[in-house]
Amino acid sequence: MQSALQKFFKSWYFKVLCGLAIFAIAIMIRAAASGSSEVFLSQAISVISQPFLKVSTAVTTSVGNFLDRFANAEQNYLRVQELEEELRDANKKLIDYEQKKRENEQFREFLGLKETNPDYEFEPATVIGRDSTNRFYSFTIDKGSIHGVEPADPVITADGLVGIVWEVGLTYSHVRTILDISVEAGVYDISTRDSGIVTGDIALSSSKLCMLKYLPKESGISSGNLIVTSGIGGVFPKDLPVGKVQSIEVAPGGLSLTAIIEPSADIENVTDVLIIKYFNGQSTGYSDKTSSEGGENE
């Protein structure tokens, strides 16, 4: 308190008040000498009150401005809340639109494949995770046993074969692709009718390629030929596009040919797939390799 008083006595406010007091006393002396006490009193009150009136006006203006700013801040806050809610609604509508768009695209693919293959029983699925450490681009989808998905179910897109369901959980499944060395598919060349086995290869996987093995040495297979599933073994239905021949070479030992295959499906970037839960002639040829939830990959 003492420090505050000391600051006040040293401030210019105190000096101004002292000046006003001296000025008022001078006016009083003059008025007393001239006998005009009423004029003196009026002048004294005017002189003394004027600074206080200015201060009062300034304080009133400041308080008014503060209250206005407070009221505007409240209005701005409410407006920001409204805009954020509108943005959330817009984002939700955008997400719903994208989902509907993707579902419609899947439905069109489904209809086309269903018309060609009426015996197929499909389950559309979306990729929800990828194993960044897996060199063969395996992934997880959002459908599992409660959707009727089982190990060894083929996984495709409208472009062709992607892979096979390997592990199944209640609401998800793990898929291994045709780039994986543990996945094999019986195939044939639609031009030459020569058959063989498509499987993954560690060296080729980095280039998103796989290989066709056990082709007859006298095969007339050539670059650009389309390779499709043969249906032998009942693991994959017949005539699913697998890929095109990129190059041919003599296998080690010289008894057969090996072809390098570029898959028809975009294995690395696939986002939506179709699971074939049933087709005529289906068997469980991979049942000894695949597993339900809790199993281990080879």
C-alpha cells in the first residue's frame, strides 16, 4: 500500500492535481479580492471537474468497447461453432459419397462377373491394412468368417486374380497375393493351350512380377500372350485372368520353359476386391496351408 502511495505522489496525475489546486486557490484569492464569489465558485468547479469528466468519459468509452468486444467474441465463437458443424456435415457427406461411389463401382463389377459366371457367390471387401514388411504385398480385408469367408477362397478384381484368403478372423481376413511364393495356381496360355503353374518368386516380387513354371520345352508361348486359370485342383475357378507373358527363358536343367508374368490386377495398389466364396467344382486344396484366426503363416 505504501509503495502504491509513493508511486501516486510521484506520478504526473498528482502533479496535475497539485497544479489544479494551486490554480483554484489563485482564483479564490482573485474572486475574494473582486467580491465575485459566485463567479469564482463556478469557475473553480468547472476547472476542477473538467479533468475528472474527461477521465470518466474515457473510462466509460473503454468499458463500452470492452463489452462490445466481449459480445462480438461470443457471437464469433458461436459462428465458428456453426461453421465447424457445417464442415463436419460436409466431410461426412463427402465420405458417404465416396463410399457409395466405390460400392456402385464394385456392384457394376459384380454384375458383370455374375452375368458371365452365374455359379459364383461373391463377397465384396475393402483393403483395410497392408503389411509393409511383406515383400509379396499381402493385405488385410474387412470381411471374415461372419460374412461366410473361408480359408482358400479366391480373391479377385474385375481385372483378374489377386490372390487367396489365407487366414480368417471374425470380421477380417488376411490375403496372400499371387506374387507370394506360397501361392500356386494352375494356368494355361489361351493362345497355345500350354499349361503350367504360376507362383511367386522372391527376386521378381520387387518388380510386381510372378513366374509361370513347367511349360513344355516345345511350347509356342510368346510375349504378350494372356495367361488364365485352368481350374485344375478346384482351388481357383477356370478362366480367371492372371496376367500377360513378359518374357520366356529356359528353366534350369533345360527340360522346360519358364515365363515371366505381369499380373492383370494391380496387386500393389488394389483397394477393393471380390471374394469368391463358392463356384462349381470348388475344393479346399489349400486347407492344409491356410488357417483360421490364430494360425501362423508359412
